[in-house]
Amino acid sequence: MDVRLGIEKYPLVHQPCFLAALFVLLCTPSICDGLFTWQTYKSQQLDGLQALLKAWKSTPKIESNLAGWNESQKYPCNQDVTEDIAPNWRGVQCLQYINCFYTNKENTTRDCSTYIIGLTLQNASIVGSLPRDIGYISTLTTLELTGNPQLTGPLPVTLNETSLYVLDLHDNAFEGEFPFFGDEYESLLTLDLSSNALNGTAPTLKTIKNLQVLDLSSNMFTGTLPDLTTMHSLRSVNLSRNAFTGAVLLSSFFNRTENNSLSVLDLSFNQLTTDPNFWNISELGSLQELYLDNNLINGTLNISQLHALGLLRTKITNSSSSTNSTSSVLRVLSLMNNNISKVIYDVNDIANTATVIKLQENPFCNFSDPNDGTRCFCEQFCSISGSTEDSKRKIVIIAVVVSVTSLLILLVSLAALLYRNTKYKRYLQLQVQQRFEEFEVKPTIFHYSELRTATRDFNADLKLGEGAFGAVYKGTLPNGNTMAIKQLFAKTSKASSNKNLLNWHVRLKICLGVARGLHYLHALAHPKIIHRDIKASNILITKYYEAKIADFGLALFFPDEQSYILTKHVAGTKGYLAPEYASLGQLSDKVDVFSFGVLCLEIISGRRNIDEKYPLDKVYLTRWIWDLYRQDKLMDLVDKTMTLKDEEKMEVHRAINIALLCIQNEAEQRPSMEQVVAMLQGQGESEIVVLKPRSEEKLMENIKLVVEGKSSLGTIKEEDELSFLSSSRQSRKYLRDDYSTGVVLELSEIRLR
């Protein structure tokens, strides 16, 4: 039997009638060996349980939440019969009495009466209401239905017909008014209806004289507080979080006798008024904890008067011992969040009080100059501040010592931090200088203030353009030198996605401008520079469509005497990286040539080099162009928004061929930027001629580059044309239709990317 025997909430063991109910004789093996024992129930009790099952049939997971509850199972508790024993109904407690009688002459079969005395279902997710048929279970002493937020409806009046000791229905959704409790409830010890939606005035409870625990909190009761003076056994009353109004008359809660037992009274979160200054010791009785938070109590609280009336606990010092004891009155007086603006007290009240007085969230606690009272009543830190000069002097000395020590520690920490930062900056500068000295270049390091002065605080009028990582400004140094200054974004921004539709003449001009810029970096700058990040977002365009290479954040100075270098740190942008650089870290000027080829294809096609909005075979621009080359459909690459004349189509086809030369897998098969400039200027003619494949295993056919005429670049001579791509290639002459002489250069084994 699962009946709670807690002393505070369910003190059943102190009740004579309960002890008598426990005096039962259950059938034991020594008594019942060889006997058949039949248990009988009153049919009304079984009907009552079946009515509950019918009312709660919508309960989810009923097989676990209401385990054992079954219409086909007649009895709720285990039966001592020859049939298979069925499981108990969850939460149902039964009791078998001693009044068994024999039903046959041989005295081998007995009939014993069994009663349902308890129903306990906690957090069972019950859905439904509490039917009137609960009254059929008249022997019910414990009804605990808690934590079922979908258990709704009014409380049935038939609860009066039961023999309840414990009625606990907290944390449900019962609604309506509280039913009248008559004399039948004299045996009720615990009544907990908290956290429901009950309304109306407080129930009349005068007839429940033996009630010990009353909890009606968190409902919607209105009106004045109930009269509980006839309840001589009350120990705890909780009427908080309702809408009770009127004055708090403590005499309504006590029987005014010396044997009252109420120790905890919670009336917080209502709309009550009271004046604690008019309480007296006879009204409080044995009350130890009184909670009146969040009500309408205002005015002045006279702590001295409460001490004088004996309502507060006082520390008593035993002359023979250093320990303190307290009197048996209020231990906690909580008046938080009211409208108490003044508190009357003296130093002895704070020094001798043992009662915890809580006045937080009252106007009294908002004073800007806290004193002993505010610390004691608003922070529960009760002590007397020393008033002598020595005490004040000690406080000043301690404050000064602590302040000076803290200041010294702070200054030392700041000095150490500044020294560390300065040392680290010097280290970085030395590293940069050493790196440049490897290539015999001595950089000029500017302070940020100098750059601000040179650009007039980065004036928008001096802004030349903007890339993915920052904006470029024109700056003028005090000596008159002009330079480009890039201001990096604090957070990398994405490049603009605006579509500016350009004709073929402008696009060719941009390609040629980028090629000339790279030619300068590779051939005319000393030492030469490898940009490493040639891409569309790093090309700035003037209003006259002149291309400017920007964003030299990844650029490297390249030794003139080396053809390539190896690096462990590969930098650049996906889709623009040359194969030998991306996979082997092999860096040369041909890395920029590859990126330039990809850029030219982007300019001609009007799309990104990697664009997932296209079909899978067109996502990667470099792979698609080689597919088009195999199918002899190179012009399918051209931007559909660009209208071309016949002569322009030939130029576009020529530019595509040049780009194909730039994106070959083998670095030595790519032309230099010097050669690319010559071809783009039309001083040579290029075409890709498919020769007969040497092997079916080749992914691409051999390619011939036909270059005619003489370059106008000073560094390119007719006799040097054979070295444009590889010194190991064989040259041969052929005659065109006009019998002019040309030079043919074979480019072999160009593999599909």
C-alpha cells in the first residue's frame, strides 16, 4: 500500500482511525495453505474505477501512463485465485479486511472483502475530467492526481461521499468554484489544490477541524481571506498567488488558544493590506514564518515597536556560555515588493534581532546612502558600524592601502603589456625586413598616420577602386611621390555582383591592359614580381576602361636567376591556380599566365570560372572550354549578351585560342606574357590546328601555334620567336597561300583538365 506517511504533509500515523485501518490480516502461507481464498469487491467501487477509465480514455500512451487499466480486467488488485494473476491497475491501492468467512462445509473456501483505499497517479499525462462516479469509491482515503496539465473540468461534489485523509490535486487544470465541504470531511488531513484554475471566493473550511496542511496557491480565488480559526491542527497555510483583497487579520488564522500549531503562513502575491505595527503577540501565536510579499502594504514599519511587543526573535546571551539562543516567535518576516517607505529602528534592534526581515524592492531600499538598516533589512547583512575615530581611521587606512596596491598592480600589468606589444612589433618588422633583404629589396614602412595624411584621411575623392579585401586610394607623400594605398576591410566583403554589359572592343581592351601589367611585373620590374592572385575581383577599371592590377597582398619578389621556386604555402583563389603550383608548390611567372588565361575566358564568356548554377559538365569553365575545343564549338563559349560583327568574331576566336595556350597543364608549354601581349595586339596570328593524334590514349591532340610577322615589342625579335614556348621544340617553315614565310611552333601533349 503506497500511502504517504510524511510527518509534515501526510501525518497519518498520528490518527487513531488510520491505525485501526492498518490493523488488518493479510492471508499468509501458514494460514492459507490448502485453502481457496476469494476476494470480493463492492460493485459500486469497481463501477467507479471503470467510470474513471472511460473518462480518461484519451490519455496518450495509456498502456504505460495507466498501466493495467483495462475494461476486461474485473479486479484492480492481484487475486489469489487459480487463474493467471493479472497486473495491478497503476496507482490503485487495495485493502483486505479480516472478516473472511467460509463458503462450504469442508471449510476449504473463504470469501474475504477487499476495499479500494487509494488512487495515486503522478505525471501520468491524464486527459479528461474527474467524473462524479469517483464518489462510488466511498472507502477512498487517499486521492493524489498531480502533474496532469490536461486533467480539467470542475471538481465533483461527490468527493464528499469519500473518506479522504489526503486530497492532493496540485498542478492540474481544474476550473470552476470550489465545492462545499460538509461534515463528511472531518477526517481530511491534507488539502492541496495549488496550481489549478479554480475561481470564486475562498471555500468554507470550518468543518474540516483536523486539517493540517492547506495549499490553495496559484489559483484565481477572490474576495476576503477564509476564516480558519476552528482548525486547531493547522501547521502550514499557503494562499499565495491569488486575488484575495482586504486587510490581513491574523486573528482569522488562529484559534486564540495556547495550543495552536500554525508555523508557516504564505499570503504573498495578492492584493492585501495590513499594518504590522498593530499586531500583537497573541495574534501571532506560534507562527514562525510569515510571507506578505507583493501586496499593497505601505507606510512605516516600526521595528522597535515590533521588538517591544515581543513579535520578533531576540538574541539571548547566556551568562555561562558564549552561545546565543532565540525566543520562539517569528523567524522570518518577508514584506518584499510592497510600498514601505520608512523603517523605524535603533542600533540595538539590529544588534539583537534574530528574525530575518526582508524588505527588498520597497522604496525604503532605494536610498542612495545605505546605512545599517538598509543593509540589514534589504540585504540581510545585519551588523553595527563602528562610530569611533579609531574605526574610521582603520577603514580609511585599509581603503588607501587596497587602492594603492591595486593601482600599482594595474600599472605594472599595463607596462608589461606595452613592452610585450612593442617587442612583438619590432620582431615583426625585423622579419619583414629580413624577408625583403633576401631579394635585395629594402621596403619603406609607413606609419598609419602618414598614410592618412597622404590620402587626406582616405577621402572618397581619392578612391581608385575597391576589391574583395579592401579599397585602393591615391596617396601623395610629402616629397611629392604618388603611390596607391590599399585599406583592408575589417571583415572581408564579397565582390560586387552587378552586371555591367561590355562590348567586345572594351573586353579586349581590358584583357590587353591586364596582359601589359603582368608583362611589366614579369619582365621590366627588378626584381620581377609574381602576383599569385590574378582574378576578376582584383582588376580595377577606370572610367576609360583601362585595366589596373590591384591587391598585391600575395605578391612575391622573384629572383632573376631562378626559373621557379618551391613553396610550402600555396596561396591564391580556387579556379585560378596553375596545376604545378596547386599540387607541387612550384612557383614561376607561368602561374600568373595560367590565371590570366582563366580571366580571359571569364571576360569572353561573361561567367565565373566555377559556377554551380550550370549543368555539371559546364560548372568548371576550364573543363568546358576543352570539351568545346574537342567538339570544334569554341564560339559556344561567347557571352550571349554580346553582339559581334564578322570581323569581331575572328578576333574573339583568336582570343580564345590565346587563352587556351595560357591554361595548358605543362608550365613550359604556356607562352610568356610578353608573347601574349604581342598576340593580343594583332602583331601575330594564332590558331589551334588539330594534328593527327599519335596515340588513342592521348586526352588531347597536338597543337600548332602559327606566329607571323614581327613583334613591335623591343624585347621580341623575329629570330627569337622560336623561344616563345620551349627551346627544345623544332621549328619549320611553310608557305601560306600568299607565299609569305611563317614560323610554325608545335605544342605537344596538352592534356584535358
